[in-house]
Amino acid sequence: MRPKRKLLTNPLKSMKFRISGIYLITESRPDLLQRVRTALQNGVRIVQYRGKGDFEEDLLILACKLRALCREYQVLFIVNDDPALALACKADGVHLGQSDGSVARARDILGGAALVGVSTHSVCEAVEAQHQGADYIGFGCLFPTLSKRDTVSASLEELRRVRAAVTLPIVAIGGIHLGNAALAIRAGADAVAVISAVMQADDCAAAVRDLSKACQGESSESL
Ligand code: TZP
Ligand code: MG
């Protein structure tokens, strides 16, 4: 049976929830919830639940717990890949890879107010995502990463071209850490998506604070 259509609020439409700063993507780990809470307390602006490695039967439970946590801190909550899971846990939206179905299909499942993000790796994909009606795009993989296999590399130069080609918020991704986050922001990204730099940091709170600081005050004009 098709899931019931549900209208989600779209906080992006209020400036309060502009896509900026640190976009945290989760990874499977025993201290997941505590770590995400610490990250939220220290300034993460958006959380994406990426359930790779989690047991199928835990996906909805974890998604609901993360959803509740994000609501507590009034932070956007996005589910990776799966509009049906996003609907079931009442997420603010879904993030789609190039092979996760169209923006229109995700909206059909989630309702028109849901946020839909799309992963892109080139100007062409970015323009197409905007044309399809995405709310933001991910762009990368900018730097080497151990968090995902089979990544498509994308340069800072291409990010500058994407910035010039689309008006959508851009979330830079791939191997971003304290030493290179500002480069991505200066090249035109509105936010940086990180997994390991926060999920594997010895001091998660300091990692989020330092990354946020590194992103603040940077802009595409300052290069
Ligand atoms: N998509 C492109 S790179 C990547 C994803 C999900 C992994 C990013 O992880 P990290 O640890 O921040 O490099
Ligand atoms: Mg995907």
C-alpha cells in the first residue's frame, strides 16, 4: 500500500533555518545518539541519518530517536536515500543520490513541503537537480575520504563553477575537516557535510565548535 501523503513543514522557507554551517551525516556506532546530542549542543545545523551498516529492523527506531533529538534542538533532520523512511519518522526531508529516484517521486511520497537534497558531482548534475526542484545540492567528493567507497571526485574549481551556475544552497562533502573546510566555503559552499571529522573525533564538542568557526566569516568573494 502506498504511504499516506503527508505535508511536512519546510523550515527552509523561513530564514531561521538557512542551510549553512555544519551538516552532520551519521555513521553506525554504539554511541550514535550521545555523539549527535553533543554535536547538536555545539552548533551542528543539520543532521542527516545515513543508516549504512545499521540493521534493517533498527532503521526506523534510530531514525525516530534522531528525529526527536533534532526537534529538541530545533535542527533540520534529513534521511539519506529513502523517502519512505523519511515519511515514517517524520523527517524534514530526504537526501537523494543520483540513483535514488527523482525529486518528483520523493515529493510525491513526502509532500510538497519536504526538503529534498540531491548529490551532485558536476555543473551538469547541479543544474539538473535545480531544474528538478531540489531544495539544496550536495557537491563532492572534494577530498579523499574513507567513509564511502566508489566516490566520484569533484574539484574546488568545479565547485566554483557550480556556484556560478545554480542559486540553490550547496553542501560540500567528502573528506572535509578543520584544515580544508574554509576552502570549500570560499569556493562557494553554504555548508559543509562531515562524517568522520565529527563522528570519529576524540573530542566531538571541540571538533564541531572548531569547524563552525572555520566556516564562519568565509565567503565565495574572499578568494
Ligand atoms: N558522499 C560523498 S563523500 C561521503 C559521502 C556520504 C562521505 C563523507 O565522509 P567524510 O568522513 O566526511 O569524508
Ligand atoms: Mg544515496
